[in-house]
Amino acid sequence: MTGYITMFDAVDIAQIPSGATAVAGYVDGNYQTASHLAAMLPHASLLTIAVTAADDADCLDIETGDATPADAAGWYGRQRARGITRPCLYASAGLMESSVAPLIRAAGIARSSVRLWSAHYTGAPHICGPSSCGAMSTGADGTQWTDAAYGRDLDESLLTADFFGTAPVPAWQEAMMSALPVLQQGSKDAAGRPFYVRRVQVLVSGIGRWNALGSVTQLNQDGVYGPATAAAVKRVQEFFRLTQDGIAGPSTWAALIGG
């Protein structure tokens, strides 16, 4: 598929194609493949994986016998502190939907600051999300869609084009987004105060027109965050691969202003 990245990983790294441009390997556990992959494929993008939350890497493996969903927030914070711009969390699509995504939301982690790598073995290349397989209500950043690529004992993942991007979000921008109010259904603009709800409605409508998002462009800009505004925000959140909760929080404000 064009415009995406193909990534491989395997316990036996001899199974990985010699021309692979992106690979994933473990820094701990029974199969410590990361350093071997770095030497074998020096020009490939490498995603390092930790299977326990006590170890540092680009990605935390959350599955039975490895790290748990409860480990995610603390591990994420430690990786951010050591300079990883968008730490990655790996889990099955079902576990990602039921536990991992809700826990990172509860921890106040912006969706744009974390990569979600799901496992969903459909046999067809895809990235989990509401508009693809439907296994997740928010779009993942990559999906491991088979464990038998090329008929081998080989995992293959499809990743978004910016999966390995490391451009940091400026501190001033994070502070600005966090300072904006969290708006949801029932919020209203008040006389004599900044018209935040109307600003959301204007931005949502503009993005809808620019990207042909249908009924979003017809949103009434009345300063009242009603069901229509919440539905329009959800549509734009889907477009930007954010959690579709209809709430204008920091990550949604960032998408609206930058979109």
C-alpha cells in the first residue's frame, strides 16, 4: 500500500526480508533481537520493544506474560522524561480498546503524544480504526495484521507514514492547548467572555469544508455545544485519528487549530 510503512518483526530474525526498511526488535525478555537487527539492517528504521515496564525502549509490549495495561502510564512518563517524543504501546486490538486506550485517557495523555500499535490478525493489511476494521473506536498508528508473512514465522505490520516521526511538540504549544477549556455537550459561550464554543464550531466547519466531510460543513455557529456540535467534533476526531468522544480537549484543540 502506498503512503504507508511496512514493518517486520520475528523471534528468528533470519526470517526478516533482507530489504526491510522498518523492523521491530526486543531489548529484553527471551528474544533480545534489537541490537542484532540494528547491525543486520543499519539503514532500516528500528522500533525497540520492552516486554517489561522496568525497561526502557520505544515501545511497551502489553500482553499476557509481559507488561500490563496498568503499567502503561508510568512507563510512558518515564520514556517522555528520557526524550522519547511519542512512546509506543503495543497490544491486541481488543485489549487496546477495552483497557489501554481508556487508561491513557484517564492519565491525561494526549492522543497525539502516544503511538498505538495494535495486533489484529485479519490476514489483510490495515490499520485498526472505526473506518477500517472497526475493532477500535480510535485510529491506531499501526497494526500487526499477520504473523505468517510470506508463509514464514514472521510478523508484518502496516504503519502510518509518520510513525517514526520524532518532531517534538513545542512546550509553548502544549501549554497553550492545555490552557484552553475542555468543552463538551452542554457547554455554552457566555456574554462578555471569549467565544470558545463558537471558535470550535468555526474551526470544525472549516476543516469539514476543506476535507469534504459532508454535514460537518453545515454546523450552526451559535455558541451552543449541542448534539450537532458534538457529532461534528466526533467526525473531525475520526478524520484526525483521535478518540471520538465529541469532547474538545487538548488533543482535539491541537488538531482543530493546526488542521
